[in-house]
Amino acid sequence: MSDLLERLRGRGWRLTAQRRVVAEVLDGDHVHYTADEVHARASERLPEISRATVYNTLGELVLLGEVLEVSTDGRAKRYDPNAHHDHHHLVCSQCGTIRDVHIESDPMSALPEPERFGFEVSEVSVTYRGTCPNCARA
Amino acid sequence: MSDLLERLRGRGWRLTAQRRVVAEVLDGDHVHYTADEVHARASERLPEISRATVYNTLGELVLLGEVLEVSTDGRAKRYDPNAHHDHHHLVCSQCGTIRDVHIESDPMSALPEPERFGFEVSEVSVTYRGTCPNCARA
DNA sequence: TCCTACATTGGACAATGTCTAAGTCAAGAA
DNA sequence: TTCTTGACTTAGACATTGTCCAATGTAGGA
């Protein structure tokens, strides 16, 4: 994730304590926090960080293509730092847990020309839903 | 859509003017209104209908499997009456327009067992994003 | 027609996200 | 190093979307 900070500095980002902490919170695999979860974790390291800054920073990371925005349930958006590896999502309908998954076909090529309705299609996301092992036990 | 009303009555639904109007608003192809859009359209025919009733009715239709809930952008959920025909969605990133599309592969079978992480997977949705012809012109 | 359980209403409340004005600070210039 | 400036942060007001509740209304069976 320090790679990330270097890349961003190279793009003219001013490097502040707040941005550094947000980037650190997002470091890891299968990380899919909501903005408020990021804020809570960032506050542990930098208590005075404001909600607005977290929202701003997440928005910038998304625009820069470093983080993906995932909205699985119409509740809070989640932020996925794994933006440089093509993947999809598996979501537990009960507890909301998300896993990154890799699939064996190319869904983009599965959409026939006549079904594109003249759209310039640039992106596809596949979301699987089900019950995770934890919730299945309960 | 009157089929729908019959089906619901058969399931013990009490048939009220409000529910009838909501069902009428949802009639049609490529209909993907937000709850507030449904409310606005329903209000044209039944001015005193309340927001709460629209939300309640939409929620019930979803539970009954007659309408699908679609959250494409983390903004308001949209309601898709085309629940009995398997399909996916093509969304314009600029104006939010949605089209129903049919694809040529089965995305469910594209998720290998080891990528299921012990989940009981029951559902898959594929969302294509791009620019619609209208927005491309502008 | 009458009853009653179910449906509707309006408004308060909750969750998430956006915006603004004022204060603060990172980083280049001198 | 210190100065300067425009970008960044902050707190809190506000907006949007959705949920809940107590009071009232009504569909449909008896």
C-alpha cells in the first residue's frame, strides 16, 4: 500500500496524515469496508479525522482508479482496494460479508451485439449471492 | 399486470386502490423506477397515496417474488417488474438509464467450487455499465 | 350491514452521503 | 530555514432515501 502512496504522490497528491491513514486502513485482502467503517478504523489511529475527509479521500481514490466502489445491497457503499486485479464478488445475503472471487468465463463477451442497445459498454460486474458458512450454521 | 393482481389475491392479498395503482405503475417493459418515482406516478392517479404505502407495497411485491430490487449505484433502489424472466442489466453510467438484457452464457456455472468459499450460492446478477446512445451524442 | 384484522396515513426518526465557510498545513520558493 | 499559497481538513448543516409508529380507515367475510 506504500506503493499506492508513492503512485499518488507522483500524480500530484498532497500527502497528509489523514490520507495516509485512510490508505493504511484499506490495505489488505478481502477488505470491503463502508465509509463509516473506514472512518471508525481511521479514527483509532488519528482521532480527529473527520467523516467528510474520509468521504473525500475515498471518492478521490475511486476517481484515480485505485479503489473500487461496490454497492451490493442498496445500503452503504463499500470500498474495495483490490482494483488492479480483475475480480467479482460473492456476498452473504444474511450478514453482508463479501469475498473476492475469480471466474472462468469472460462475461463481457457474453453480451451479444443486439443486446447492447447502442450502448458503449465499458465494464461488467458479476455478483453472486448466497449464505456464508457462518450464517448457514446458525 | 392484472394477472399479477389475480395471483396476489389468490395468495390472500387484500386488494386496495393503493396496491392496484402501484401495480399499474410497474406494468411494462424496461421499467425500473425508484420508490419515489413510483410514488410520483401513483400520485397522479391517486393523489392521497402515501410514501409509506408505496414502500410497503414494493417491499411486499419483492418478498412475493413478483418484482426484483435492483441497486446499481448505491443511490435509490430500483424496482423491476420483469421478475419471471431471467435477465441482467445494462446501465448508463451518466444518466442511470437501465435496460434489461439477455446473455449467452450461464454465469452461475462460471464460479468454480474452490472460489465458493463454502457459501451456498443461490443467485447471480450481471451488470454491464457504459454510455447510452443519448449520452454519447451529448 | 357489521366486524375486525389488515392496510394506509403523516410525520418523526435513522442511515448515508454532500456541501460550505473557516481554519490549517504540505511542499515548493527564496 | 522560513515564508507563502493553494490545497486540504473540519464541524456541522443539509439532502436523500428508507423505516417505524400510533391513529385512522376499509376490504371482505360472517
